[in-house]
Amino acid sequence: MEGKTLEEMGYQNAQAVYDISRTGRLAKKRGENLTVYAMAQLVLGYMAINTYDWDRARNQPPEKLRKVNAPCRYYTLGWRAIADAYGMILLTPEQAMSENADKEIEKRENTIRKNISNAWLFLQERGVIKKLEPASLGKNAGFLLLLGDDEENLAVERWARQCLNLPMIW
């Protein structure tokens, strides 16, 4: 994704995440109240800014992306990119200097991977992301971001499946 401009990368997607959040789709019940599932919002926000934008006004991929057959709103960077971007695995100086630093890093990685995976499950249950390709050895799962209304999401999915040579599933 190096060298991409804000025009190409998730600026509009990020705005759509805020739109979704305002509707309560990223909220979960905590006690008697609703609260935003912060990890899910953080994860979705990262995914949004690291995927190609969709032309919402025309409900189609931007011309540049159509020419190169690039899927919009399709995330494949995996959990590690999210964890690294937010410094989720960093150790305190004391932990880093200890004899158990490697074990502490492994423990933190496992916890963060689980937290991000749980956020992905929540987002899938809410219909905000959809796994189009499972993870396999050496390859991260591919998630489609469903940030619009039903018509827009269907168009985004059709385009992504066409670009990725995946069948349309009804």
C-alpha cells in the first residue's frame, strides 16, 4: 500500500466508519447501557484507512481502480499490522530488559491476536465485515468492509469478487 494517496486510500471509508458508529452498529450492551466496542471500532478504522475507497456518489469503484482491477474495501494486512500500528505489543522498559522478555512478547501477541479476532467476529456478526478468503499458510484472511447500505454493499462485494476471481454467493 506504499505510495498511495488519500484519494485512493480509505479517506471515504473512514468517514463511513463514523457513520456506522453513529447508528449504533459498533455498540454493545454493558450492564444497562450501550457502549462502543472500542477494540472493534479501532480495528475497523484501521482496516478502513488501509483499503481502497469506493466511489459512494456513483456507487462504483473509482476509475483508477477499475482500470487496474483493484478491489475496494478489501483488507488483507492481518492482525499483526493492526497491532503494530497501535503499538499494542510494546513492552515496558523493565519487561524488555527482563530475562522473560520473549515470553512476555509471546503472551502479549497471543492476547492481542485474540482481542483482534474477537473484534473481527463481532464486526462479522454485525454485518460490517465479511470474510471472503480464509487465512492459509503464509496468507492472511481477506475481509470485505461493508460500510454502506445494502445496495452499496452488494455493489462493493460484486466488484471485489470480480477482481479476486471469486464466485458471487447468494
